[in-house]
Amino acid sequence: MKTALIVMGFTAAVWAAEPIRTPSPDSKDSKAKSTDEQSERDEQSERDDQPERGWGMGSISLATRQVARLGDWEDQVPNIEKSIDRLWEENEWNEEADQFALQAVRGVAEIPPWQITRRVDFLTNEFGARYDMSEAQIKDLQAKTYQMIGAVAVRHGGTMFKHVTEMVDSVKSGEPVTPEDISRWMDEGEEMIEFAHEQVETISDQIAKELNAEQREVFERDRASYRKRMDRFEDMRERWKAGGWHPREWGLEEVPEYKRMMEQRVRDGRYDEQKWRRFDDLQKAYRVYEAKSQETPYNESAWEFYVRQYIHQYGFDEAQAETAWSILREQRQLAGDVRRSAQRRMQRERVLMGRMGAMAMPLPESALEDIHGLFDGLCRRLDRIPTSSQKLAVERVLVPPLQALPASAKATGDQAPDQRTPGDQVADDR
């Protein structure tokens, strides 16, 4: 069976919070309805069940009913697991926390989406065993899980139901889902996805506070693994939103209608494999750039804090302080030149890449290393300013070496809380 809608169906089922009471495709009641005419009436009835006002938990039930229209779930599982395994393998998610998550996701995928309570129970029991939770902690985890699911359903149940229904309709009609469909769903579902992620983080914060130190250590490893996967999903979502979805990402590359569709798009010039691979490379590079930009050596905005701290630590007089600020201005000017040159090259590449969404363009690794080198030069030049007596005084009081900015300053590039001039600081130090 085609698996184009499995991703959305799987997502809807994981968020679901109450059991579906309609018969599954394997039930006796379902098998008794054998004629095409009866099946059409059943499907229309399910659509007519849509609530007229607002959305809530009922939208989850309705969405999973749509998934049930596909037929026997056992026929779907092998392709789903193939797609999941490929995702983990391609991203080299091989750490212990990653492998735990893989087995948990595979376990959920084996349970039909309409058996919602089983899915939630399976997940919470898996986490309970992993963190050695008490019975009370497991119950609290289940309650928080349902709380999160309910919040997403109430706010975005309509979007979820709409997308799942459209995907099921596509499969039932034999028409392939197109990259344009995926792009629209990613755009329409952006708020839903972001809200769901916020809910996960909120619930995770609450859970972490209730764990002991040993439990929290494992929990935080799993949380870091989750965030890594979410970063990768965000990159994929940006590409899909820009039109770069490919059927192989959902295990559909060998399905005839999808194969024909992509072959035709390649011939028409509507799909350029190399361009989208470059898009992925740039997204990954931006993640590296984003992380490094929070570190002092790569962040010129943080250099001022470093110099201010240096002046204070060695008790510079006004002339020494002015020398230090002059060195900072020179090194920042050079770093600015490096950035502008790199940005011009990036802009040319953006033009070559064409219109591929609002993609973030990272500074090349070579430019980052040049900026790091300029920070090293700043440090060496500052080290020449203190007198022997100033250096000795610092050594005597065992002042810790300057290494990095406080987290708050790293995140914003702000100056230190002390906003006085270097001259004022020197006067106070004396």
C-alpha cells in the first residue's frame, strides 16, 4: 500500500488522546461491508461527521478514521519501518539515545493509528522503564502527554484533519501527492508544528523538575537527541516548503505513479537533484554556523565584552585602555571585511540556486576560521599591553583566565552589565 500519507497519519495518531470506537478495517463489522457502494457511503458518512464549530479531540478521532480508509495496517508497517530506518541511517543517528528513539518510533508504528490509547500507553511505558519511573511518575507522564495532545488538537485539529483527509483522498484516487502539495501542507501546518514543538518543550521542562539526578541525566541525553532530530526535520521542512520534496523520503520512489511523476519533472526541468542536494548542504552548514556564532571567537559582537573584561582584570590605565580599544576596532574592521566578502559570494550563490524559499545562507567554514584567526590576533595583541607588575598582580590573586562569555552575553552579543567607560573603570580599580 502506498505510504504517502503515513507521515501525517502517524503524526496524528501519536498526538491522539482518546480511543477510536469505529471498527478497524480488520474487524468483522468492516469486512461485512463488502460492496463498493456501501464503502462510498461509509466514507461520505465519516466526512459528514466533521464538527461544524471549532475543533478539539474529536478532530483526532476523525483524522485517524481517515487513515483507517487505507486498509490493513499490517500491510503498511514494512514500508513505514523502511522509511524510518533510512532516515536514521542517512543522518547517522547512532548514539545510544538515538537508537532508543528509533526503537520507540518503530514500536509506535506497529500499532494501528486508530488504537490511540495503545500508542500512548506504549510510549509512556517505554519512557517509564528507561528512566526507572515509579507508578506515580508514569501516570503523571501519561497525564502530561494527554494534556499536550489536547492542546494541539484544540488549536490545530482542523488543519490536521484537512491534511490527513487530502492525503488519503490522493491515495484512494490513485493520483500521486506532488511536491506542490507538500509545500502547501508545510506552509499551512507551520503554526501547528511550531506549537506542538513548544508543547513538547514545556512538558519536558515540567518532567525534568520531577526526576531525580540519575533519571534526569538519561532524560537530558534523550532530550538532546530529540532536539537534534527536530533540527534536521526543520531543515527538511524548509526544503519541502520550497518545493524540494522527493517521494523516496517517504518510501515511494518505486511506486509507478510517483516514479513517472518524478521522471517527467526531471525531463521538464522542474526538479534538479543537484540543486536540492546543495540546498541540504547549505542548511547543514547553517546549523554549524549558527552554533559557532554563539562562541566568542566567531562573534565580533562578543569581542567588546572580552576586551572590557580584560581591561578590568589587569587594571589598565587610560592610555592602556585606549590602546586596547584601538586594537579591538582594527580587528573588528578586518572581521567585517571578511564577512562582507563572504556575503557577496553567498549572494551570487543564492542567485545561482534560484528561488528556493527563504533559505538561510551560512558563512563558509573558511570565513569562520578567518574570523577565529582575527580573534586570536586580538588576544595576542592585548597580551602585549600589560606591564610585568600588572601580570604578576593578576597571577598572585589567581584570577581565572578569560575564556568565554556568560551564556546571556553569548546569546545576545550584548556588552557586560557594567556600561561605564574604560576611564571610569580604571579610576575605580585604583
